[in-house]
Amino acid sequence: ELSSDAFWVVPSAMVFVLAFGGLTAWQLRSSSTWLAFGSREIPFAVKLLNLSVGLFTMGLLCRLAHWTQYVEDGKGLMVLQVPSRVMMLLSKQLCIAMLLQLSRALSLSRNPEGPLVVPALYAFTLLCLALELWGDYAAERNYDTHYVYDTMPGMVAVSFDLYWLKVYLTQLRDLWDRTADLRQRAYCETWGVAFASYFAILPVLALLGHLFSPWVRREGVFMVGSSLQFIFHLAFCIAFAPERAVRFFRTDSSELQGLCLPELEGEGGRPVGKQYT
């Protein structure tokens, strides 16, 4: 059963479920705003964020159900373990795909030349999934207390994560060099650099695997990882809110028709007015 040091993981999971439930409600409201004007279509990057938030919320619910039962009988609901891990992993991969697209063109619309069509990203997702499931299986059979990323296969996944960080920063720098838009340059220098730290979540969790005591390692890593995911998803939700998104990102003009932007400037710095057309 859970040790006395780890019983707090159930109420903590409840807090995370409520927090991500709030983000889900936020994104539903934001999506309704996007649908209220223009082509009545949600931008592609916003769809990725919606799916990421929803998957992570569902993964947390599965994890909460498993741990709640585990406290009662020492077995839990193992049938929910794999779906929980799959959904939370896919949530992260969607965020990576979203960030790579933004670093390429600062566009919320789908970029046919973006990284989403690169097979390497799909292969990376499958590799991470296989490594996590294999790591859990090997740890259980060998009665090993190591965290899944505190293994050699786990280090391979961490290396891939750092590779995507390099790709993101390279594309962001190239974007900064070729754009003359001061607002887009401001995004690259502020939010763009800050979002790069999202790629450091996995290396940080792998490092923490060495620091936590074995009997609370998985629960501690879950706490830290879920907290970081919430912080970044909250930042993404704020950045992609319709009234903020058009200040930095390019979108299809039809998506913006009817959106009120009091401070938006047109060509030559002249105010467009309160209605974006």
C-alpha cells in the first residue's frame, strides 16, 4: 500500500483535477469566442491546446481513480494505469508540436510545412510511449525502485526532448532574424524564450528521480510534473486567448473578422479602430 508519506497524493490529485478542470472550462469559453466571429473555426494551434488540456485532465482522473482504490485495497485499478500514462504523454507531445509550429511561423493556423508532418515527431511520440510502458513493466518485474526516466532507455527519451529544445530555439532565432514586425520580435524575446523551458520538464523530472526517496519518488515526481504542466498550460491558455493571440500570432483573416481590438494598429501604425476587419 501507499506509505504514510505518500497518502497526500490522493488529495493532491484531486486538486490537480479541479485545476485542469478549470482550464478546460476556460478553453471552452475561449473556443466559443473564436467560433463567434470570422470563419467560425477554431485556429489549429488552439485545437491542439484544447486537446492537450482535455487529455491531461482525463489522465488525471484515471490516475486519481487508481490511487483512490489503491489506498483502499493495495491493488488499485490497474486497468486505468496505461490509459492514464498514454493520455498524459500525448498531452505533452501535443504541446511540443504546438510550440514547434509557433516557433516556425508564429501562426495559429495550420502550417503545411510545419513539424506536424515530420515523421520524426510521430516517431518521438511512439518512442516515449514505448519507453514509459516498458520502463514500468521492467521496474515491476525486477522489483526496482528507480523512476522510469532514471534508466538508460529513459535517458534516450530525455535526449530526444533536449533535441526538440534545440530545434525550437533554432527556429525561434531564425524567426526573429527574418521578421521585421516589432510585436513578433517582442514575443520571441519574451514569451518565446519562456516557453522554451517547457522542454526542460522531462530532464528536471529525471533529475528529481535521483533526489526523492524511493518510497515517495513516483508520487513526488507526479506532484512536481503535474504542477509544471499546469503552470505551462495556464500560460498557453492566456497567450492563446483571442484578444491576446492576434497581437503576436498570425491567423487567417477570416478567423479575426468581428473581433474587437481597441489597441490594434494597422499599416503605418494607424489605429484600425475598435473593430478588426
